[in-house]
Amino acid sequence: CCQTHDRCYDQAKKLDTCKFLLDNPYTKSYSYKCSGSEIICSSKNKPCQAFICECDRKAAICFSKAPYNKEHKNLNTKKFCQD
């Protein structure tokens, strides 16, 4: 989930509509609402906000489906994660 989310944010950085202060999409705010278990990104978001909201929405859905494995705490990402 994290790797997919990071790649989505990397794509956001490449969009012309997403030029960030300090080159950081993690600080961009957007509007959304939750309805039951559904996350809805606001149609009033500007294009960059909409893109980032969708990245976060997909990550939240992924996290909600992924079990937590305590053995992966402090996992050596250089060894086990690939780009």
C-alpha cells in the first residue's frame, strides 16, 4: 500500500497542475467526506487536489484490506522493497 501511495505522489509531482512549495505533495490539502465506509473526494477540488485525494483514497482502501503483520515493523526496506 505504501509503495503504491508513494508512486502515486511521485506522479502528482510530475503534473503541471501540481507545483508544490518545497516540492512536497504531502502538505497539499483537499476536501473529502466519508459516507459509511466510502471515501468521497469533493468535486470542488482543483485538479491537483483531486489527484492527491484519489491517491490517499486508494491507499486508505488498501490499508483497510491489508492485515497488519507485527514482524514487518522496522523491515529493512532496502533489502525487501523494490522499485
